[in-house]
Amino acid sequence: MSQNSAVKSPSLMGGMMIVAGTAIGAGMFANPTATAGIWYTGAMLVMLYTWYCMCVSGLMIMEVNQHYPAGASFNTLVKDLLGPAWNLFNGFAFVFVVYILLYAYIFVGGSVLQTWLAQAGITDSSVMASTLFMLVFALCVWWSTKAVDRLSTVLIVGMALTFLSTVTGLLSHLDIAVLLNQLPQAVGSEYMPYVWVALPVCLASFGFHMNVPSLMAYYQNDTQKVRISIIGGSLIAFAIYALWQTAVQGVLPRHEFAPVIAAGGDVAVLLQALSAYVSTDGLNETLNAFAFMAIVSSFLGVSLGLFDYMADLFKFGNSATGRLKSAAVTFVPPYIACILFPTGFVTVIGYVGLGAAIWTAVIPALLVFASRRRFPKTSANNSYLLKGGSVLIWFVLAFGIINILAQIFTQLGWLPSFHG
């Protein structure tokens, strides 16, 4: 079960699939609704801005990580470079976000699995379905990063097939006037006031940063391979989000998003709204299949990042027993919470973007500042050095602070929200 014994020369495609699979998830369904206020052009600009900053911050983590042994995770990096106080703060934000995400994935994945089992004539409690979902895919993470790589690749291929079958029909009905919001109802439309609400949702859609230390261990600190995995994987996620954004907002007019927004972006309500403009027969099944594969791929990527973080935090070994311990502290807490409080995550999920902004943007920027002071001879040692200097670091740090403030002000109701 040792990762090193199972892996000799991991493929670049596998690394990209881990990054893409982790990033692509509920964001695909949330983005068109969350960005309805700024509409298509604004949404594409915000997503491009977010992708760039998140990609760069991932490369920042990689630059810092290269100075430590393969397997060193956020705990080691932050504690050594920023001190125990920052490490405690970052660790809380990291574990809070990832546990909530795993909690949600186990609940939603179990619910979808329960529906499919019921259709097959297997009726049982939701506890059984959630348990089955968690055990099957947790076993994959426990086994090795290679197993996550292989399964993520299969899932991405399946997601691509179901995704293309979904968007093809929508794109055939694309209306440029709808896409650019040039309909008569669009007279006097405002966009800029709603940009702040859209930012945290887009940030959450490009989260893969917990996988960077895992990829550094997987590729034995080969920064070139990790760099390609980060850029390639995040670009795949961006391409899928952009295509879906085009398909939905090019068919469903901006003023028709009211019921979808009121339902929190529920896919069934979105399909009902779309049905007035295009036939949605068969879309529900393919979207459900896509959603399940997206949940599984995100579950694998997120849990892999937490698994390696816990192994680093508690100094568990890479033997079968050591990996079992890492798996226990990774999966048992969110599983128990899911069983005891099956819908409780709704009350805290709104703060996931806040926590994620801390360790996907603010902490990476601070780490690079500290790392370049600690290891000033990086370029001379032929190690990886992210170009752009201090200006780029401040740019990403500002991105993180903007998202944190936007998330807090949104939760407090201080920012305007688009209601259709």
C-alpha cells in the first residue's frame, strides 16, 4: 500500500485529472446562477480573473513546497515559515473547509446512490447509501495516490461525455441577443453592483490547493510535472465552466433566472426554466450522472489533500497501518457528522468560501514572501521561481482579501443581490 512502491513514473495526465477533478463540482451548477447579476461578459471576466489568481496561488504553494521533503503538507510549511499562530489559524480554516466539503459530498453522493439503488429495487436507509459511498471511495484514497489518479481520469472522461451530450443540445439553441443581454427587457440593466457576490462562488469553483503537497509527494518534488498538472488541470476546469456558462446563459434570458435564484440554483428548477426555450428531455438523467461523477471526483481530490495533511500533522507513516490512521482521521469525523446531522451543513456551507480564501490565496502569498526570505538562492539553485516578483504576490494577496470581505459582507447582507 506504500505510495512509493506503487508509483514509479506517474503520468502528467493523471496529475491534471486530480486537479481538474477536485475543482469541477457543484461550481458548474452554481456559477450561472451566482453570476446572473453580472451576466455573461462579466461572468467570463470574473472567472478568468479567479482562474488566474487561483492558478498562480497554487504555483506559489508549489514554489514553497519544493524546499521541503516530499510529503510535507500545509502544516509543515506554515508552521516553519509563518509560525505556530499562523499555523493554527490556517489549520483551522483548512480542516473546517475540507471537513464541511466531505460532509456535503458524503450526504449528496449517498442521496444520489440511494435513488439509484431504489430504482434497481434495492430499498434501504440513507445511512446505508452514505456508508457505501464513503467506504468505496475512501478505500481508493487509502490505497494510493495512483488509485485516485486512475479513478479521477475515468471520472473526467465520463464527465466529459455526459457534459458534451448535455451542452450540445443547448448550444444548438444559443441566442446571441440572450447571451449579451440585448433583449428589450434588458434596458437599463445594471451589472457591476453584483460582481462582489459572484466572486466567492467563483473562487470556490477553482479550489484544488489541498492537492499541491500531495502532487509534490506523488511526483517526488518534480516541480515541472506539478506545474503542468496545476496549469493544465485548472484550465480544463475553466474550459468546462466557460462552456456550461455559454450554454445556459445563451439560452435562458437573464430576467428568467428569478425562480432558479429563489431555489438556490437547484438543477431541477433550472431545467424547468430552460424547458420553455429548448427541449430538456433526457437532460435530467445526463446531468444527474455528471453531477454524481463530479461529486466523486471532488470527494477523491479533497479527501486526498486532507489525508496527506493529516499524515503530515500527526506524523503517520506510509505503511498500510499508517495510512489507515490517516484515513480514520480524514473520513470518520465528516461521516459521523453526516449520519447524526444529515442536513446540518446547510448552516455552515456559506462560510466555506471565507475559509477557502484564507488558505488558497492569503496564506500562499504570505508563504512565498517568507520562503524567498528564507531561501534567497532559489534561482541560483535551479529551483522553481514564480515570475512576477512582489507585484504578483501582492496581486494574489489582494484577490484573497477582496474575496474574504465580499464573503463577510454578503453574509451580513450588506451587498446587493440579484433576484432576477
